[in-house]
Amino acid sequence: MGRWYRLDSVAKVFPAAMAENNSTVFRGSVILSEPVDPIILQQAVDIVIKRFPTMAVKLEKGIFWNYLYENKNELIVEEERYYPSAVIDPKTNNGFMIKVLYFSHRLAVEIFHGLSDGVGTLEFLKTLVYQYLLLTGRPVEDEGLVLLPHESPKPEEEEDGYQRYYQKMKIDKTEIETPHRIKGTGFTPYGHHVTHLIMPASSLTRYARSMKTSLTGYIASLLIQAIYLEESKHNQVTNPIIIGIPVDLRRLFRSQTLRNFYIGTRLIIPMTPSKTLKDIVDEVTGQLRQNLAKEHLKLMLALTTSTKYERIPGVRITPLFLKSLVIKQMYKRFGDTTTMNLSNLGRVTLPSSMEAHIEGMEFVSYPKANIPINCAMGSCNDRLNISFVRNIMEDGVIRRFAELLSSHTGLEIEEYSNNWGMPKVVQKNRSTGHPFYPDYQSSKPMPKRNDSSNLSRIFREWKAITHL
């Protein structure tokens, strides 16, 4: 039979939680200096996908658990035609829960969160761009910064870090604070509006340090102030503003896994009219210091993953449909405990030979029903891209954030968006003249499906279906 994998201890939540307004799809993109050649991109994908076996899979339903099963179909690249971070339908994607998209100068990878997190997505993207540039004749070198396509995957890349590093700990019962909720008018039809703000990474980092905080601390603080100022115009903000910060655990535990291995921490800031940005920065910086402490992360690892429940015999043999019902209810209760989430991929270090062909990078998260605006950021070539994704028409919080950022730092901020739900406008880059996003009104044919599944699959996969 083909290879199969258990979902990692965080990924088990995502199949049950996945919905149109909670796609659980993360996106990473590069903007190249020249238009993408789809034929060469397909050749690159055919080579690279074999290097990432935990992503070259189908999501299957077993008796007791969902699981990932080797997918031998072709991953077909597509011209971008939908809004970013939409639900991935495996029926129209040859069974894959990963997409490779292109449009003009953009090469994008979208991955279902059940397969990997932002760091895993970034590693796949870097290798794909490296192979693509090689096939176009560019003399690029890896410089030890890229997972080479022809190397064999390391066993450590496939491990479940949560299972390996979980330690049972005594956890005191605590109350979970109810966050302030941003409300708005949903798009009809449903979709994601993405706004990108571009500025010099080094200049903003220096400004953050002058405020005696990190770049993450400064951006989180400014988000809190923007949310409070904008939301206070409409209603009294009584609940704390809570910003969720995913923390990569690979450095702490020296893990090389390409699967999910992060912990969500929260910055909980009660707001009052007299609280200044300096006050917010001080509180945020103090909480970040506590949240990033090794002992706190170990506690969160024991508290927020499903690992401890998976080890209970009665839970392990509970049928999947009952587990899914419980997971959905728990996700409703504990999955949306923030006002907004901020994912920082940091400074992406690429080989200098690759950087010469890349204008910038984009990272886009996904909104939810109760968290209609989320934020992701990362930098490359000293260009910091802060991306807001929303599923509501109201953009006041984003406008206020951009105004505060510009007025505080004095930096010139470049902006572009995909214009979802807005009047039809084609935005073009001032320097290159290429459009950033497609016209969503145009229809494109779906890629051909080559599904190799058959009725004998259930026998070949019996071990995977019944794994405990």
C-alpha cells in the first residue's frame, strides 16, 4: 500500500473546523521580476512535490481518525482566478490539499493548515522558486538556505513535534477571557479582501526598537490602538482586545519538522480612553516576554494540543463522526478567543542569487466568522509586506492602522489590494506596470482531474483507516 500519515496533534482540528468562512488555508507568494511561465512552473512542481511527501497527500476519512494518504496524481498548476486563501476542494484539485497558482509576476502556494503551518509553507515555496529559476536558466545556488529538490526527505521533517515533545504537566483551571469582537457586513458572494501595505523593513524595525520593543510588539500594539479607536466610534469597547500570536516551536525544540509545530499565544489588553500607545507597547512587550519564555511555551504545548486526549484509550477508539462533533463544539468555544491574529514569518533569508529575481513576498492568512480580519507579515529584500485579509466590507480598522503607522513613523507606505467586493478597478504596479490580482469576474476552465482512486483502495488502505 502507499504511504500514510497520522495528522499531527493540532491538524486533527482543521478537517472538522473547515468551512467557507474558515478555510484554514495559508498562502505564501513571491513577486518575481518577470512574468511566470506556467509550463516551466509545472515542470518545477513535478520535481519539487516529490521532495515533500507529507504535502503530496490526500486527506482521507478513517474509522477512528482522519489521515493523510500518498497521492500519486499530478499536482496541476493553475492560473489564479479566485480570492486568496479560499477553501481547497480536493475533488477539483486531483485530491491535493495544496495549490500552486500563478498570475502575472506572482507565484503562490496555498496549503491546508492540516498539512503544515506558515513555516512549512515557506520552505515549500522557497524550494519551488529555486527549482523554477533553475529551469528558466538562472544561475541560482542554494547557499545552504533551501531544501534541495533532489535530496531525500529527512525523517525528522515528517515527525509530529507535538507528540515527540509533549510533557504531561499539572494545569490549573483558568477562565478564558472573552475578546472584543469586530463586527461587519459580510461580502455577497462570500470572499476575501486582501490589503497589502509595503514599507522598508529595516526602517520600521529601527523605529520599533526606539519604542523599546520588537517589530512584532510594535505592530501588535498599533493593531490594538487602531481597533480600539475605530471600534469606539460605533460601540463601547468593554472586553479586552486580544491579539493572537502563533509562535514557532522549532527553534525551542530544535525540530526540523515540516508539519505543524507552533503554539498560539495571546496578548490580552484591556483598553481605556486614557491609554496611550506607549502604555500599550509596555503591556504588549511585557506579555510577549512572558509568552515566549520556555516554561510558558511548554505549558501551552501541554494545554492547547490534543495530545493528552489522544492517549486516553476510550478516546482513541471513539468513531470519527463522534470525535468530529466534539471537535466542532470545542472549536466554537475555544477556537475563536482573539480579536485578531497576527502571524509574523519574520525576515525571509534567501540565497543572494535568488533575491536578484524576487521583488517581494506576500503572506496571507484566512479570516473566520468571529474573527473577520486577520493579519500576516514577512519581509524579503528589505520590503516588509503587512497583509490584512477580511471577509467583511468595513475596512475602518485597516485604514486607521495605516494612518497611525504612517503618522508615527513618517514612512512612505505602498498599498495594493485584490479589490474583492469593491467597484471594478485594475491596480498596476507603478514601477513594472503588471496587475497585482486577476479580474474575478472572468471565468477560467477547471484543471483536468486525473484521479487514480478505485474500489480496491479500501483494502489497500485498511491499516491506515483503522489506525489507533
